[in-house]
Amino acid sequence: MKHELTLLLKQRSMRVLLCLSLLLTGFSLFNGWQNIRHIHAQITQAQQEETLRKQDYLSHHQHDGTLDAGELGYYQFHNIYYVPAEWSFIALGNRLVIPYIQRIRLLGLQGQLYDGESHHPEYVMLGTFDYAFLLVFFAPLLCIALMHDLKASEQQAQRLLFLQSQLIQPRRFWTNRLISRWLMVTLSFALPLCLFAALQQLSLAPLLQVLAITCLYTLFWSLLCAAVSLHKRALNANFNAMLLTSVWVLLCVVLPNLSQLWLHSRYPLQDGSQIALQHRQWVHGAWDLPKEDTLTPFYALYPQWKDSPPVTERFHWKWYFAFQHMADVKLQPQVAAREDTLMQRDRATGLLAWVLPTGWVQRNLEEIAQSNVTHLLAHRQQIERFHTALRHAVYPFLFEERPFTAEDFQQMPSFESVRAN
């Protein structure tokens, strides 16, 4: 083994390839880390600005120590933060296409949540240059470059027959040659990762998980390369390289995209912008309806305010916020169906990951980075709980028409992001 490693490192082409891998791995980690740092900086700045904005609202809109609860619900925004986890930089996943800061008012929630859900399809398709991207696409190519000619290189140098005649344990010799190359590939990914984790003082358990995924994935491609290049008829290096590259295209590009097309066809998903549009249509249509058509079903949901003063004016805030909420209620079946479809897709992706190594790597790294569908839906549920708490804090002042004091303003709920561990 030591002799094989020494021979490998003496080859200039090998040194260049390994240095390139070390460099790209380091850059992928740095790029992912910079993206997460940018998100943290934006969230910190938004938190500071939100505090100042609330103080400014309080100082400019209170009259005789009280505020208009209706105007407060309409004009006062509340920031929602999607805080990255410690290891989110390893697989950015959906974090760069889902807003990490959103502004929520007391209006209908679903219209606000889905109004900005429009992604550039090319940006989503290309992905981001992070560790997951590099491991999935570049590690197999490195394995192919180092292992496609294990026997063919000896045949080309016209020393294969001589070598085989001298070997006492040929299987051990070729195994050592394979393991030495697998070690070099794996270390070119693992060393920058360990160094980066040590410099940033990151948690050990996720690091071990990422290292295990890296070792298993490079081992899979090493064994695949060995199956081709150590075959007794595999004496043509160009043919081996072409065959293995075709397998790489099939496993890394063709099959993952075909599986995504099948998933989209098998589990069709309603676009979020359609939900936002329908919410807007419900809200706009409510202006032309008799107020009883909105307030009667609303009071059925909130009987505690059914005896509140009737709305006799042309406009009243409690009627306005009631039809905003009723639009959410009418859209709830569609939202639940959309989330159920997302979970069905996620479960199907999990099954496909057992036969697609690229999907298995991507899925497990996104689980460590906490940027998959499960964490996205958990964040959505957290937003819904906050919006419900906000409504329940303001509704008594709207429907009972009580004065909203500066002290009540200070006690309003604020969004507390549950930071992923």
C-alpha cells in the first residue's frame, strides 16, 4: 500500500488532479459558508431595522397614548426569519430560492406566503456550487480519471504479462492499487472538510456523518471503476474511460432528471403563485359581497365576538380583516393538499435514493444541512402559528372596539425563529 501511494504521488498528472480536487473542495466549502454568512448578516440587519421601525411607528402613530388597531394591522409589518443551521453551508439546497426574510402583516397569510414564490427555473436547475454539488458530480469523474486504466496502463507499457507472472497474490496487488487510489480521492474531499470544520469549530457529529457519506460514495464509484478496469478483457483505456463516463452521465444526469420528471408527473403540484392569485381574487371579491356573507361564517369560527357591535358603516377594519382571514380559510384545503403532495414527493424521492447513489448523497447531505422539504414545511407551520398568535392578539381590540395602548403594542407577539440544531 505504501509503495502504491508513493508511486501515485510521483506522477505529475496525479499530483495535479489531487491538487485540483483539494482546491475545488476548499472553494466549495468557502462558497457555501459565504452564502450562509450573508444570510446571517441580512437577518441581523433586518432584526435591528425591525426594532427601529416599530419604535418609529409607535412614536408617530399614537394619539393620546392609544393606537388604531386596524391601522396597526394593516401598516405594521413583522419580519419572519428562516435561520440556517450550523451545517447548512454543506448543501444549500432550497435556501437560496426560498426567502430567508419575509414581511408578514395581519392580512390574509396565504397570499403573503405564496406571493413571492417564483423561482428562476434555470437558477434552480443549475444548483449552487457547494460541497454536495462537488461531491455528487466531481468525485465520480476523479475516480474515473484515476482508476479507468488499472490494467490497461500496464498493457500499454507492455509489462502486464511480466507483472502477472511475478505476482504471488495478484488479487491483493490489484486491491492495494484500487484502495490506494480510493484513499487519495477520499482524502482530497475529507481533508479540506476536516480542516474547515476545525477552523470554524463546528460540531463533530455532522462532520462524521458527512465523512461517512463521502467515503461510501467514493467507494461506490471506485468499485464501479474496478469492475470495468480490472476485467480481463478491459485492456483498452480509452474504451474504459468512455464506458465509465457514459455510466457517470447516466447516474448523475439522465436518471436523476428522468426521476424528477416522473415525480412531477406522478405527483402534480399546484404552483404557489396560483394560490396567491386565488387568495387575491377571494379578497377582492369580498368587497362586493354583503357584509353578512363574510361576518356570519367568521362569527361561526369565533363565536366569542358574534355579539360585538354590528358593522353599519361602509367600511370597518374588523370586517376587512374578517374577509382577509376567510380567504385563508377557503384556501386551506388547497394549501393542505399542496403540502401533502410535497410530502408524497419527498417520500418517493427517498425510495428512489435507495437505487440512485446521487440522490442518496444529495438527500442525506440536505438532511444534515436541514434544508429539505421537511424543514421547509416545519418553517411554514411556525409562520402560521405566529400569524395566528398575531391575529388573536389584535382581534379583541378590533371586534370589541377597545383602545389599543402603547403597552399593548409592546406586548404584541414577535416571531422567534426556532433555530435548527
